[in-house]
Amino acid sequence: MEAEPGGSFYPIYESILLFSTSPSSIWELVVAFILLIFLLCSSAMVSGSEVAYFSLDGNDVDELKNKSDKTEERILGHLEHKPYLLATILVTNNFINIAIILVSAFILGNLLPDAWNDNIKFLIEVVLVTFLLVLFGEVSPKVYAGSHNIKLSRMMARPLEILSKITYPITFLLVSTTTIIEKRIEKYDNQQVSMEDIDQAIELSVTDTQHAKQEIRILKSIVKFGNVSVKQIMRSRVDVTAVDQHINFHELIEVVRQSGYSRIPVYDDNSDNVTGVLYAKDLLEHLHKASNFSWTDIPRPAYFVPETKKIDDLLKNFQEKRVHMAIVVDEYGGMEGIVTLEDILEEIIGEIQDEFDQEIELDYQKLDDYNYIFEGKTMLNDVCRVVGLDTTTFDEVKGDSDSLAGLVLELAGRLPKVKQTIIHENYHFKILEADQRRIIQVKMTLPFDNDAISE
């Protein structure tokens, strides 16, 4: 069927007739097609190299290091300067994509009839160029590079080296600008947020229910977790059950049986000279031995930590070393006490009672909502948890003390007398029992309008 002048097929027929009678236009179109194919291949290789290089793992890098080939050296050189590598790939890819758009526009501008609407031509160009770039310049090469990363990295090692030199002025400017922006963002991100701000945010984010109050307490404990030192949660040496390595085996078994502990520090002559930690389970195979059995080889090495160590770091150390107990030492190396994995966990979730614990582990009496009687040796953190105070309430006045008796001594400035009352910000501490050296029992009265007490 022949197209009549003015008919729907006439513009296309006219274009074909024009190229058939214009050899120069035909050759220009052929060159444009060849150039487009070359640019698409180049875009595929450059895009694929991004995935190839940045998907190389430690094993791949070790494999490359074991070879002394020049290509492997180029790959390792690119990996040592990843910001410049990425900038080279992005800059090169953008120039190639711009060239693809220009060449595609030239080809379509010559193939599409002049009689067609300009908007339709533009829409066809956008759709076709986008399809070519996404399929051949992004998706296909990156899928291939994901499973052939080493092969493609070797193939592109030399071209990327050349491209990095050509584009260096631009990549240097990009990397330098990015570095400046990153530093400014990092400076902004590192701005300090106060604990009070975090506490308020936690309280606002949780609904006011009984279950929510427990969540608030746990979240606040997590926030403060990294600021708590070992000294604040440790068990003092006066409350630690330890054994002398010189006692006989039957005496040792009796100590273990009466204490009920699974791990017991072992010392030589005095508790400042801890030589190891005895695991009760290690004694099971020796229970039938005589009293003169030499048991000093059974204890395992002790893990020592300073009293100033933060408990978040200690938790990591426990995980790495696979131990559950550490011996806390002072600046002179003397034993201050012990700290266990359970002590750390209790700092977040509260007291953990197992089948061997007494129903109430702390020795205290609750007279009413505002009056409590504590042993002087009770740790301040435990006191605060019992009465519902923030564990940092007395931080500014407690000095180096970590017990209730130590706090009272700091506030009084001397050893107070029995029945004497020490007052600090409406907190009343009445000495119920004391001797010439220490405070034995204290009655603590809370302020009746105390807003610091948690629900």
C-alpha cells in the first residue's frame, strides 16, 4: 500500500527517502550508533566497577595481597583511597551519561519525523534514554559485578588508574569539600546532651501506666549505664567470702557448702593477696579425697579490675574473657571487693533473685513510705534503689564514699554520736548504732515533699 501525500505514513517515508539519498547523513547516523554502543559499554563497566570494588571483603583483599601482580597492586592502591575511587567513578559515569543523552538525542532527532509534535519527541527521547541508562548502564552491570567482583576489579584496575589522573582536579575538589562537610556534621552531632534532657525525653515518650514506669526505670538505667563505675556496684571486701589457700580440703568443702557461692576468691595469708578463684563445680570430682588433699592447683586465674573502671567496659571484658567475676583492686593493688556479671545486669533491670538468695538480700527495715533503717555498710546505690531515689542524688556530697555510713561521715565531717541527726537538703540521717570506729545502723527519713522520689 502506498502512502499518499499528507497521509499518516508519508512523514516516515519521507525521512527514509531522505537518508537513502544522503550518504553523509547515513554515515553520521552509523557513527552515532557505534558511539552510543561504546558509551553504553563504558557506562556499564564504570558502574559495575563501583559494586565490584566496594564488595571486596577481607578474604578477597588477603587473596590480592598474596599475589605480586601489577594488577593486584593497582586494585589495592584504589582500595587504600576509597573516597577518590568513588569520586572518580561518579564523575566519569556522569560525563558518560551526559554523552549518551546527547548522542541519543542526535539519533532520535534524525529518525523521528519533523512533522511529529515536539512534546511527543521529547517524551520518546526521555523514555528511551532512561531505559538504556538504567538497563545497560546500571542494573545489568551491577548484577554481574556482584558475582564477579574480583574479575571486574582486575579488568578495570588500569582504566580507573588512568581515569583517576584525568579527573583528579575535579575529584580532589569533591573529596576536599566532602571532608569539610563531614567534619562540620560530626561537630554538630557531637554536641553534648545533658542527662536531664534525656530523662525528660524518656518520660515524655512513655505513657503513664504501671508497666510504663518499669520501662522508664530500665531506660534511665541504660542511659546512665556507661557512667557507673565498678566501685559503685561492687560487693565490699568485708562482705566477701574468701578462703585461705593453706586450709585443708575438708575445711574448704565446708566453707563452700555454707556459703552457697559458685565462685570464691582464694588468697595467700591475707585477702589483699588473691591468687585465684575457686569454682565450686571444679570440686565435684574431688569430693571423695582426704583432708590432706592438695587442692591449690584447682582454682582458676583471677581477673583483676580497678575500682574506677566503667561497668559497660567491664561487661565487654566479661564477654570476651568468658568470666563472670572480677576482683576489684585499689590504686595500691589491695583487694577492695568483687564484682560479678549479676551485679552489672542488676544495674539495669533491678535485683535478680535466684533459688539461693534470701527473700530480701539487703538488710534494712521499711518503717513507712518516708522512714527506713539501713545498715551503715549498705551501698549508696542500693539505698537509692530501695527508697526510689536517683542513684546520682548524693554524688556531689558523697566524696569518695560508696556506703551510707561513708556518706554520713562526709556530711558530718567526723564520726557522729549515737542519736545524733545529720541533715542534708531535708534528708535526715539519724545514727541508731555506732562504735568508736564506725557507724553501724542509720535511720533515713525522706522529705515529705520530695519530688526526686520516683514513683
